[in-house]
Amino acid sequence: MRVGSSLQVSFDRLAENISLLKKMPCHDKKILFMVKANAYGHGIVPITHFANKEMDIRCFGTASIAEAVFLRQSLSNNQFDIYIFSELELKETASQEAILDHRLIPVLSTRHDLLFFLKESTFKNVPLCLKFNIGMNRLGLDDLDETIDLILKSGRKSIFHVMGHFACSSFSMNEHDSNVEQQNYFEKIKKTVKSKGLSIERSSVDNSGAILQKQDFLDSHIRPGLMLYGPSPLDESLREKNVWSGKMISQLETTILKTFKTYPNMPIGYNGTLMDRQGFLAVIALGYGDGLFTSFQGVKISHKGFLGEFVGRVNMDMAQILFPLDVQNKIKDGEKIIIWNEDSNCFLNLSQQANHIPYEILCGISSRVPRVYL
Ligand SMILES: *Cc1c(COP(=O)(O)O)cnc(C)c1O
């Protein structure tokens, strides 16, 4: 565990982000909050507990049985639905028991899972939840007619939740061809299902990118992830028109371990990267073992109003930031330095400079960095 570094998570800002979402055109839709990958790195249990108890969110999305079981066991006094989106392992007895004992909702998105689910009497009281491939060509049921046939033959009269998932919602929902096709196809799926006599209790398709752009919401639920943690998922070209003023719920902080002057051609760290200038260098207590990837080399951040740049190779436990020489007496060994704060745009800028999607940076913060809840 790190001592001088932490990811500080603010419940107040999470509450603000959720309140902002509830004022958008989707305000009357129910929220299925995506908390997979340890709530995008923020800690699945505290985030879910707060969102459920304080913000009245009743549905949460995980990726695997293990995540879902951990969540249910950790919050056994809370009331909420847990969906499992990608890894079901339905044929394992342990998975079947987990689904029944912990009242989990498996999202069926392959033909073989659907066949097995409908055939096994174990699942007869488990809600039928289907995710269709609407053009992303990842998981998702591919054959609508066959799917409907199988359900009708199984004797089920209704589908608990019908889902789709957009491949390109960080681009325009109205102008990007595949977004238009995917929206139309999802509407067709629901219509066809109903026309065959099956009822649909719930439906959802919108992730953060779609939520930020759409005016009309045709489903019972929305499925936000990234936006509630702060950043907008939208492509830069769309951010001005579809403003999301969510704040980062996290702040990544570390400590300056050592400072010294550099001179041109001074070799720094592994492989001896040669400095191209005089400057004042700070060695910080975060490296790729903490999720600060080697791609941070070259990234610029500001500290106390001074612009620093990650120089040399990022190490497992440390990294180097070079400041202009005139900060010499203003930055000291042992002081704190903030890698990102509540400003979502700064965070997006940082991730862009490092050439990572924002999701990746948040999920990448390793378990070595303590999460501190405010
Ligand atoms: C992760 C995920 C979401 C949320 O996506 P964001 O872009 O983070 O809003 C929604 N639906 C599914 C199926 C997902 O896997």
C-alpha cells in the first residue's frame, strides 16, 4: 500500500453528478448505474452503497459473477438489483447457486447461454434479461427471430429486460450512420418482440454518450457509467454542444520524494533519458505499478501554477516531473502534488495527452493506491 499517494473519492461530487443527470431530458428514467471494474476504479462497495442509500439508485451493473457476489455480500442490508453483463459461466454449479442465492440478474448475450438458461429448470424463476447485438458485433444475441421462437417454446410470456448497446455513442447520435442504424434496429427489436405476444417489463440501451446527446428516451432505464464518475465520454467535437458539467469524483494525489536541478544532457532514470534543458526535477511516488502508465512520459501537468512535464521513463514505483528552473525554492521535498482534481476537462486533457481513453486511466489505478472516501 502507498502511504503518500491516494485516490480521494468525494461522495458530495458523486451526489452532484447524479443530481445533474436527474435534471436532464432523461429525468424520468430509472438509472442502472454501471459499477463494473470496481466502479471504474473508485471502489464498488462504497460507490454502490452511497448511490443506493443516499441517491436512491436501485439497479447496478457488474461484469462478472464474482463482482456481483462480492457486492451483494458486502451490502447485504441494501435493496437493489444486480445485473451481470459479460461473464456468466452459467454451466458452473457455483454460478447457478450464486445467481439464485444472491438474486443476481444474468444478462444473456450469447446463443449458448440463452439455450442453457431456457432449458435448465434451475433458472425458472430468474428474470429473463437479453442483450441483443444491435451492430457492435461484440457480445449480444444475433438472431432475433430464433431468440423469440426459443422463448415462446420455453413457455415464458414476458422478457424482464431487453437491452442493446451502442458502439459509437461518443460520436453524433443523429449523424453517425451506425448510431442511426443501431437506434432504429433496437426499436425494431422491441416492436417485433411485442408483436409476437411477448411483453417487455424493462428496456435500456443508453450509455453516457447517448444520454448526453438524446432528447427523447424511449426505454424504462438508462445505463450511465463514465459520466457519473465525472468525465464526458463524448468526442471533443461534440462536447461544446452537449455540455456535461459533471465533476471528477476522484482526485489523485501523491508526494514529491526528492527534488534537484537538472542540466542539459543529464541522464535521468532507467535508460538514462537525456534532459534537453535546465530545470527543477521532482521525483514523485507513483509509477506504472500504481497505474501511472509509461505513456505518461511527455504529459504536462500544472502544480502551484507551474507547468511540469513527465520526463524520462515512468518507473514501477516512481516518475519524474520536470519544472522550469525558477520554481527551485517554491517546490519542496515531501510536499503533495495533485495529478488530477475535480476538473473533468483537465482530466480529459491528461488522458488525451497520455493517449488513453479516460476509462482506462480510471480503471488502471491499482489496488496499491489507497482509496480515501470523503
Ligand atoms: C460499461 C457499459 C455501460 C456504461 O458505459 P459508459 O460509456 O461508461 O456510460 C453501459 N452499458 C453496458 C452494456 C456497458 O458495458
